[in-house]
Amino acid sequence: MTLLITGAAGFLGRALTRAVLAAEPGARVVGLGPYPPGAPLEDGVSYELGSASDADRVAEVIRAHGVDAVAHLARAEREVEIGALMLSHLGNALGVLLGASRAGGVHRALFLGSAAEYGLARESELPLAETHPLRPASPYGHAKVAETTLALLAPERLGVPVCVARVFNPVGPGQDTNFVCGVLVTQFGAMRRAGAPSPLRLGPLAPLRDFVDVRDVAEALRLLLLRGQPGECYNVGSGKGTRVREIISLLEEITGIRPPIESWQPDSAPDAAEHSVAAVDKLHAATSFVPRVPLRDSLRAMLETAGRAGSLP
């Protein structure tokens, strides 16, 4: 397999690169992206400059490297105006799809979806299956719905065999502080270095989220590239709900630090809180995938990385 990854220098792109190269002798990975100075790059990858939205450049790279598989993981910024967000997501998706269609030779393709497409549900609705209504509650969620809807039309309309991986809450070393585990690990790491607890500043602690190690996500994406059915969407998660207060407890056990919680929004009744947990039966049926890395191990690895870097996990 020769795999083109858009967003190859990103959190999931690097993890997928490592998973493919480790599991498939003879596989080659080609990255396409802007790659500013200092971007984290993996060894053994051919990096090409370019934008996912440029269909001609995508086609050129596919032809030049003999690419037969594509994973579109390039991420647009979340916190921008909805119009710009839609243009970015749809522009990138169209560029990759049209480029793959024009180049030919792409036998499998994977697009990255998000749990944000479902929106947030009541606990009684969990777990969320792929047939659950899409009720995005954020501009990012709406943009991802538009992108994945377009991708799922590609097998019939463009002849590109795309399936979608709707990923829930990936965690692991390299995650930034836009996500709750990244925020908490950064704060606990700072307390560990200071040798003293300091107040945690958090939002609600009751909502259930589906946290899954980035290494497990990468393995699921690799398997979907091999076995996913074109035109189908698959949830990628652990299938288990974890509350933020449980993450705090795990970090307290790992570090021996028990900080006070200074400010947080009051928890509502459990079934009135907003939740997001994946049903993973369809993924397992297609790939036999089972997540293997416990959340405790993910958090421990993040703390170790934070300790070496002295800042971010």
C-alpha cells in the first residue's frame, strides 16, 4: 500500500503513519500539507508541499508516488466563523475527492468524521449508533456533517471508494490543550513540577465522553482503510463513557496530587447533562477492532511526555 495522508503532521496523521509503517512491511506513506518550520514530522515519510483543496496538486502527488490509498485527516480550525469553516472543510474535501478521481488508481479512501456530527445527547440515548440522527450543536459539527455527507456520495458520483471514520475523543501524547485531557494533564504536570497542588479550573464534571487512545484510533483507521465498505460510516471510540471527574481521579492516583477544584459549572441531573458515547458494533463487525490501551495508560503517557517537554503534553 502507498498511502497519501493529508494532515500527516497532525495528531492523528502521525499516529496513523506509525501504525501503517509498523503493521505493513513494504507500505509507503506520503504526506501532503503546508509543513511550516518546526512541524512534527515522522521518519520514513515522503512529504509534499501543497493544499488538500488543490485538486490538481492532489492528483499530481497521487500519480507521482503511485498512491493507491488516501486518508483525508487535514483539520480546519474549529473556532472560526461558520461560513469560513464550511468553505474550508468542503474545499479540502472536494480537492481530495476530485484529485483522487482525476488521478485514478485509488482503491480505498478514508475521510475523518467527528462525534460532533451527532451533537450532544441525553444519557438515555447512549450509545450513539451510526443511524442516530445528526444534530450538531456547533459550527464545527455542522461543517463536519457537510464534509462527510459529500464524502459518502463519492463512491457513486466520482468513483472514489470512500468510507468515513466518525472519531469520538482521541487522547494521547501530542494532544493540544483545546481538549479536556490536554488541559488537565497540562495542569497536573505543572503541579508535579512545582511540587504543590493548585486549583483546577474546569467546566461541568458530569457529562459522559468516549475517550480512546490515539494509538487505538490509528489502528482502527488502518483497518478501515483495508476493510471498510465504500459509502459507509463507522464510529471509532472505546464504547465506554467516562466522566471528567473520573479523569481527575485517575490523574490524582497517578501523580499523588489532589488539587482543589476552584470553579466549575454546577452539574445538572445525570440524564439532563450532555453526553457523547459511541456504539462500536459496526466497526467491530467490519474489522474485528477492539481498543487495547486503557485510559489510565493514555494519561500516564501524556504526563511522561509533559514532564520531558516541561510544558504541553
